[in-house]
Amino acid sequence: MLEKLKAEELRYVGKEARRSEARDKLTGSATYVSDMILPGMLWAQVKKSPHARAKIVKIDTSKAEALYGVRAVLTGAELNYRLGLYVVDKDILAKTEVRHYGEAVAAVAADTLAIAKKAVDLIEVEYEVLKPVLNHMDAMKAEAPLVHPDLGSYDFMKAAFTPQPGTNVANLTKLRKGDVEAGFAEAQWIVEREYTNPSVQHVPMETHVAIVEWKPSDDIVIHTSAQSPFTVRNLFCYTFKLPLNKVRVLIPHVGGGFGGKAGIHIEPLVACLSRKAGGRPVKFQATREEEFSLLPCRSALTYRIKTGVSAEGKILAQKMEMFWDAGAYADYAVNVTRASGYSAAGPYHIPAAWIDAYTVYTNKPYGTAYRGFGHVEFFWGLERHMELVAQAIGMDSLEFRRKNLLVPGNLTLTGEEIFESSGNPRKCLDAVAKSIGYGSLTTEEKAREKRTGRKIGKGVATLHKAPAMPPFTATAAIIKMNSDGTVNVNIGLTEIGQGSTIAFEQIVAERLKFRLDQVKVTIEKDTDRDPYDWQTVASKGLLLTGNACILAADDLLAHAYETSAQALHCQVVDLDHDDKRVFLKHHPNHGVTFTSLALGYAFPDGNAIGGPLIGVGRYVAQGLTNLDKETGQGNPALDWTFGAHGIVVEVDPATGEFHVLKISSAFDVGKVINPESVRGQCIGGMLQGLGTALCEGYIYDEAGHLLNPSFTDNKILTSRDLPDEIECIVVETPQLDGPFGARGVGEHPMISVAPALGNAIQHAVEAELTHMPIRAEDVWRGIRKHEPVDNWITKTPTGSCKSNVLL
Amino acid sequence: MKIQLTVNGSRYEKDVEENRTLLRFLREDLGFTGTKEGCGAGECGACTVFFNGKTVNACMVLAVEADGGSVETIEGEVKDGKFSVIQEAFDRNHGLQCGFCTAGMILSVKELLHRNPKPTEDQIKDGLEGNFCRCTGYTQIIESVLDASGQLPKKGELHHA
Amino acid sequence: MLQSFRYMAPRTRPELLDLLAEYGSRAKLLAGGTDLLVTIRAGVHKPEVVIDLKKVEGFSGLSWSQTDGLVFRPTTTINEVLQDARVRKDYPLLAACAHDLASYQVRNRATVIGNVVNASPCSDMAPALLCLGATAVLSSKSGERRVLFQDFFIGVKRTILRPEEFLERIEIPAASAGVKGDYRKLKRIQGHDLGIVGVAVALKGGKLNIAVSSAAPTPVLVQGLDAGIAVEAAVEAVAKATSPISDVRCTKEYREFMIGTYVRRLLQEVRA
């Protein structure tokens, strides 16, 4: 879809434009599901497990049912449905065993929230507490208790995943490229290290919320704060064995997603409550505390990398083992494992590679998609590893990276060829290195070191990511012209804050040659009325839906031209148009207006032709294949967005406290559609990545209780945590199948911020960090070569101060 | 308990339960849904409103405390059909993404500019630390504040390598 | 959502004392609500009655006199303290602690007295009040008690306040005006956060006071050290008085190290 238009011919693409939905958000008039109260609506509350692993001996709901105002009480015993995105392993409510702290065991719908809460408190659950398996490395051991003893009986998506019944392995993804042992034999150096990070919460500002109405006719309406309306509908219907046209999913404005709302979560439970309450709409909204454990998180990871390097500093072979902590259910974690598996070596050329990537069940809240889809986690290890390998072989790490970056003609781990048009990682890396003055300190920086006693360090890290999606991922767009010549665009992709709405409006206006204010992309999604889109995930929306928008615009114009040709008694080939009219190129005064074409062109005598102008664009990813399950070979990548971060950090060498002075980020975005949106993604993603790098993470006690399920002890970064200076850089190597050459950049800014920081800290004070997040104490220990502290499953949970835990 | 209060200049009289927070009262009883709940525990600032002339987290105020008082929410920010200087600046500078923190953020900015019409970048960061935003990384919000206070000579920009 | 309770808003001090006498531990006092409503929401406190202090005549604002010194009342907010010109000029340590407490909109509601009666070991105001020799005036129907803050805290979230009593005034001696001092707080982020450890140092005349938060079941005061004390002797005195633990925020080892480091750095700063 690359349009070889000169930059000066573009009127909207690449130009500044205000977000069209901003004015509703700025006045408080944008409606979110949180804001909705429907006639006759009931309020739901959930009873949650206080244990990580326990048999449910008995649930007594009689007191709750007796309470005035209670309209439905549910337990797992009466819900014979199972849910699952890729491995169908989750009950709507736990039936015989709870598998994680905070898991739902019963639910109530009542006239008011207060009554629902009281009813839930009155539900008595008798548990037989079992010893949980918490650490995913422990869960790999033969003697570990099984989180899912019945794994062998579950349905799963066979084309992509390989569960291992009789173990805690929900999936094993393998990749084999070249001869690894030969590579190691030839290598001058072999460096082997292990890197880890804990689970993290997405923290959308709007917690998960849904209102569901399951009418007696079995027509179901779901209002939900979710990313992917068609996935909610699809999985819902799969679970309840309902025809797709009976279920309508509606999504208004969404208060952030970051992957946590990519799939289906609370909707089935709320639906069952509505059905039991006779079809009245039921609303459930998670509290912030519930968001941490009733709803999913990002998986923890242990990543082992062994690298063989030649005397000249070229990587010859790399063996990678990933152990992903799924938590209690597989959800997206198995696909995170798969996508990370084939990307595991980063934007580097690895002639011989061997990967085993495991998804491991544990008794913890389950992992799901999170911005970056595994790449934030494994790039922590990978780009720290590149630093440590460079150090081990005595080469500057920037030079080492440059020597091994992918170049056109190289094959990726899956055997896919890299072309000039695939993007330019080298340009990104060089841009950030230059921006931070990598390799030396300026006079000013040296003076600052002297003045403050703190040490300044500079580090870089690269990144890449392709959308993790089925090879046949599809989408569509419909453009409808109104009688005044304006158009409405319907797409199934959801606006969750990423700025896709204005980008598609710019693309459509550009392609139609209309004014921007003539084009409106509908915010509210409705599966009954909008065309299909797979999911709002993976940074694939701009490319796939952008192409569909272009095709829909072309289709609309083709219909307009066809009718105009009849009206003007001419051939289509002689026509041109502007934002108001279709006219003859050589007689511009001879034409018809779009207002006269919009609903069908009427001749002076009243006879009409054409009918309402509607354009349809359908697009499906091209040239992709499934991966071979034994070797991982194939074409999985729609497009690669390459990038890099450079960080200047100032570290107190005595205490380990540090502050980021500057961060520069560069991404090869193909073509900028909306510069301010790109910058918003760059900085927003960067700061979310910095949060992951600095402080975020789930802390459990040894019984599996989550100790920090709130903002009291699970901090996210504030305005005061910004680096002093931020630079956003774009490289534009057009993507041949991208709309106007563009590719996605929604997730990428978050990836590799942590290792860039870790590398900078290492340059400043020689602390060798292998665990993320990097807290001041971790740096302090690193400087002193003290044993690192791994307190994410802590032996000393009690504090004089601790979070209030709501269950 | 029956309470009387002024919201955005209009008077209300309403029966309210004593344990009802000002936030739920505004959203569910009066329909001012522009004010959002992000945590319910006074940490995130999504529910920031003016209460008797000062910004507060409405989730940590009881509705009954507002008896005889006045409240200003985001719905009062547009005057005579016109966006405020702050709203326009947020719009120009992409000072929002998902929009869920926006109402609270704008009221905190209003308070900040009221006590300090020309805040420095550090003072802006200080003034907004109680308003979490998970999307923007704050920079375009800070630029919006600089713009609203007439201190942004040049918009933030992307650099080309 | 909050559990249900009865809300009362007495207008006068005698009405308040009557209510306290009647309800005692079944009641909770509401000033800023930034701690109380959080703990009610979490089910930590389940009061039958919530008594709002903000309508009581004479309970707001702060004042200064040569005899009483600086006086805070039950609804004096943190921001009122921060915005007071005398505090900024004569009590810089108080301002430093107040500024590190939560976020701006929380400080608009949170009160100094609320911060100390909550008796969290990580109280931000306690270190300043301890260092400056502040007195708590506790009132009930049976009269007034005056205690220094080092005698006020008795355990994690526990004070000597009796159920029918309330903290009516905090008095910071006029003699503490002009005390040199500062506060350092270790946090996980640079934005608002509870302290992992907090150290306050105050130097007046020939004497040095050091107070530490989040390092023992209560905020701790080491007082009356000789102003010229060797740095390491001061560090040792503080180490002896504190007993930090490991928890979700930090390990004992790092807490101990950081307390020592902050003491060293603050001493250098205030002696300069």
C-alpha cells in the first residue's frame, strides 16, 4: 500500500492534527462503561479466594441468598463452561480447586452495590489449603504439584501450541536454526548468563468493567471496557455454544488497556449473573485491588542465554531457554512464549540458534498480553546479555551490537529474509548513541560528577518486534457517505488511547482528497454494525486497518466515479475529483457534487442511479505462514519495527540511588502519520517501560498471598519521575505493504528501556544487574558485589507498614 | 441525610447515605460522570475536583461533608460554550490519550495555575504528582500546562534521524 | 465503597467531648479523611460513628505566639502549614517534612494531627515534631494532658490516646524557631510515596536532635546529642535507637545502611 507520494504532496499524512475524540474527553462527556447505568441494572460483587491453592470443600450461599435485594448468587458448581484463548483451561468460577490468590469462587448480583457486597461477605467457603507451587522454576521440577492435573483433557489450538500433560508446562515452543554445537565449537568465547523479572500489572486507569444483559430470548448485549470486540464475542460464543449473531458486543471509550483488556475476562461471569437474575443487566467493575489479582498480569520470566562469539566479535551460535510464568491459567501467556521464542535474539544475526521456550503453570494470578507481548521482559535479559558478552570479550558494547545487527540478506531466527524495506536498526542505534554522546562524558558532565560526587553512565539497547498474530489475520473498513458529503468510517479496531482514530481519519482524508473535518471514524464499537477486526493488539492496527481504510476509500471513489460517469455521460478514466465534486479532468466545470452523489444521483426528471455511496475495504495479512512446531521455521512477521534507546544516568556510588538525566529513543516507523501521536506513544511507552525498569512488580509471601495489590506498594511513575531530558527520533524506511509506508509503534517504546538503564548504570558504577526492576537497593548491592536480593516471593512479608489488603 | 450544595454553580438538594463518598454521589446521584474513579484510595487523582475552592480526591471525601459547600467538576470547565484556556492547550498539545485521567488532571492544572500563573517545569511536575497518567508519560501534559500559561514558544517535536 | 456508619458533625467542643464520652472506641474522628476513609474502605476500621471535626468552632487554622509557640489545631491541613510564611522562615524542617507528605490534593485535606494520631511508623510529620520538641495536648471531659511526642507513640498504629480523648493541639515551642534542620526520605519513586526510611536532623544552640521514621515500631527520637558530636558516634546512637526490619519495601540491611548515610549527610548539611 506504499504510495510513492512526495512529502510535499501529502496534505494530512505526516502533518499535525488534533485528536478528533479529544474534545469529548476534555469536557468529561466521553462515555466509558464505568459511567454507564442502565435501566433495571443490578450490581455484582465477587467472592475471592484468600488462598493460592486449596480444595473447595463446601460453599454455603444460603445467608447471601436470604438477603433482601439479592437477585442472583452463583458458584462454580452450576457453571459447566470452560474458557480459554489458546488452551481451554479456566472455569468461570473455580469449581473444586482454587489455583491462585484472588480467584473468583462465587458471585452475587443485587439491587445495590452495598447489598451485593454484604451478600458476598455472607458467603461461607470452606477450604482445604494445599501447598502451592509459586516459583515457575520450582514448577518445572518433577516433584512439583500439578496446577492442572487434567491438562491432557483440555482443548487447545493445535496449529501453534504444545501442552505437556503430566507436567506444569502449558506450552513448549521450539526453534532450531543451523548447527549450534558446531558454532560453540568454533567460538573463541562462550558466555552464559541468566536474567529474571517478576510479574507486573498493566494499570489501565479504568479498571475492567462490563455490563451484560442476557435476555430470556438468549440475545445477549455486552458493554465492556475491552480492546477487541470480536474476540470477546468469539470466545463468549465458543464458551456458551451460541451463534455469533446472538451476541452483541459494544465498546465505548476505553480508559486504557495495554494488553490487559485484549482478550475476554469478566464478561462471561457477569453474563451468567444476568441470566440467573432473569435477564436484567448486571454491572461489575473491578476495584483497583481486584485488578491486581482477580484480573491477569504480565508473566514473570527466567531467561538463560548462552552465546558463542568469534575472535572478531561475531556471534556464531546462541542457545536460549525461556521459562515463562503463566500463573494459574494459560490465557495469552502461551502465545507470549511463542512470539518471544521466535524473536528471542533481538535484531541480531544469529547463524545458529536453539530455543526452548516454556510456559509454566504456577499458583499465582495468571499472565496475559501486556504492551510488548513478552519483548519488554526478554529484551531485559537479551540486551543486558549483549552488554555482558561485550564486556567479557573486551569489546565496546555499541561496537559489538553494530557488528551483529541484522542487515539486508540476513535470515531471522525463523528463516525469514531481511530486506532494505524491512527497516533500519543500525540507523536507530546510531541515532540514540549520537544523541546521548555515547562513549564519553562532556566537560559539563565531568564537572557535574565532580560537583555532586555522583557518577554518570551512558548505555544503549536495541529492540525489535513484529505483531504476534495468526498468519491470516484480517480486518475491514466501511466508509459511508452522508448527504452533505461528509463520511463516517466504521472499523472494528478500538480506540484505547493509542490515537488510531485520528490516524485513520488522516489516512482516509488523504486518500479521498477530502478535508480532514469531512471524515469521522466512529469511536463506539458494535459487533452488530462494525466490520470484523481480529483484535486491537500487537501494533498491527495501523498497518492492517490503515490498508483496509485505503481500500475502502478507493472503493467508495470507484462507486462515485461509476455513477458520475453515467451522470456526466463520460468514461470513468476521464474523471477526477476534489473534496466537493467529481468532474471531467479536461472540463473541470463539468461535474457532479458529492452531495448529489451521496444517496444516489437523481437526474432532473427524478430518475436516479447509484444508490447510497458506501466503500468497503477488506485486508488480510499477506505472505505469512504457520511455524513448523519442531524447528520454528516459517514467516511469522507482518512487519518488524526496529528501535533503540540511549540513557544517561546519574548514580550515587554510595547508596545506589540514581536518576535518569536523559533518554533518547529512535524507531523506524516507516512513515509518520501523526507526529504528535507518534511522540505520545514514544514518551508514554518509554515511561511505562521505565516504571517496569524501576519499581513495578508483584510481591508474594511464601503462601502465595499477593502482598502489594494496590498503589500503596505497587507504584507507577508520576510526573516527578520523568527523565530530565527526552528526545524522540524517527527513522522512515517505508514499509512496502504499510499505509503510506507506515508501520506500528504502539508497543515498541516500552521495550528495552530497562536494559538501556541497566547498561548505563553498569557504565557508571560497574554494577552487574541481571534482575529487573532495578531498585536503588539492587544497585547498592551490585556496586558492593553483595548477593542480590530476590524478595519477590519473600520470606519476610511482615512490615510495620504494609498495604491494606482487600479481599 | 439531606444535604444542600452547589455544583458548577447550580444548587442541589439531595438525600444521601452517610457512607457515600463525594465521588459516587457526583457520578451516580447527580450524573457528573466526567469525574472518574481510578483507585478509590486517594492515590491516583483521577477523581480530583474542587471542593470549597481547593482540589481534593473526591473518593476520600464524604458527600455529607459537602453539605453547605461548593464543588466544581470538569463539567463546569466549559463556560458559555467555550473551552477553557487549559482545555484548549491540552487539545493543541495532545495532552491526553485514553482520557480517563484527563478530568482530574485538568482540575489539578487549574489549581496549579491559580496559585502560580507561570510555573516552571519542575513546579508543574510537583503540582501534578498526585495525578497518575498511564498513557502519555506526562510530557505532552506538561507542555499543555506551559502552553496554557503562555510559556511554550515551540511545540514539542519529533526529530528525524 | 465504605461500610455504613453514622455521621456526626458537632459544632462545639463540649458537644464533641460528649460524643467522645458516649461512643469512645466505637467512634472515629474525621478531619481530612485521607487516612481514615482509606482504612474504612479496607475494612481495617469499622466505626459505628464518624465524628467530623471540621464544623467545630475554633478547630481550624494555625497560630503563633511567644507563649504557646506555633499551634496546630485538629483541622490544620498540611498545605496550610506549607503555605504559612512563618513556618517557611522559622521552621524549615517542618516545611521539609510537610512537603514530602503525599500529593498536593492530599495535602489540601490531610491534617498534621491526623498524620500523627494515625501513628504510622512512616509518618512524615512525626520526625519534625519529635525533633522540634513539640507537645501534644490531649483533651477529654476529664481535662487536658500535655505530653511530648516521644511519649505519645507506643507501638505500630498505637498512641497513648484514650478512647474518649482527642488530640486538640500541637504546640511547637517558640524557642524552636530558627532551628536548622532538614529531612531526607528514601522512596521507591520520586513522586509521592510512603517513606522506606526518613531521617530528620535539627540543630539548635549546642544540641542536636535526630528523628527517624520507618525504622522501628514508632517514629524514633535521639535527642540532646552534643552539637559537635563525631559523625560516627551520632550514626551509632541512631543505630542503637532503631530496629529496622525487612518488608515488601526494603531489606533490613539496606534500611540500616541508608539511615546511617542520611544521618551523615544531614549532619554535614546542617553543620555547614
